[in-house]
Amino acid sequence: MCGYCSACRWEAEHEALAAQIEMDGEAACAWATGLLQREDWAIVDLETTSLSGTIVEIAVVDREGNTLFHSLVNPRMPMTEEARAVHGISEEEVAQAPTLPEVWHAFIENSIVTPK
């Protein structure tokens, strides 16, 4: 990018970034389309104490919408107000829930998807 002024360099970098994002989006869509053709997959949904926090809820749903596993999880740490606003889970709700190590075996055992 030699020879560009700073404004033109910024614009060129952002155009390149936008093109990369579009290509990545197309690749993600192609990957998801291929996945949907298979039978051996499930969706794992996690709720956490913050954007980069500890798990407070874990669920697994198969391709037909059946819940394979669901549990609240005691994170043993406080949640941010922002996280509670997103998932609506209170600290009181998870206070009596098992910890992640306590639910891990059931999570693995119930989350395995086998083709029919």
C-alpha cells in the first residue's frame, strides 16, 4: 500500500476487510449448508456470567429440535448486569445448581448424536 495517503490507505484497508468478511460469510454459509445435510449434529447453547465469563446454563438440541441436555450451572462467581439482561438468569437461580464439573458427565453422555 505504498504511495497512498493515510485517508486512502485507511479506505483501501477497510475495503479489503469488507471483502474478506464477505468471503468468510460465504464460506460459513457453505459450511452450514453442508452440515444441515448430515444427521450427526447438534447445537450447543451456552449462557455465561459475561461476554468472556463462566457458564451458567448449557443446553444441547438435536437437528429435530429435541432437547438432549439442559442444566443451569453454578458458576461460583457473580454475573454482570449485561449478561443477566441478555439471558434473564439470576444469581439466585444458579445458586443451588450443580457446578460444571458436576454436570459434565451427563452433558457428554446425553449430547452424543448418532445417525438414525
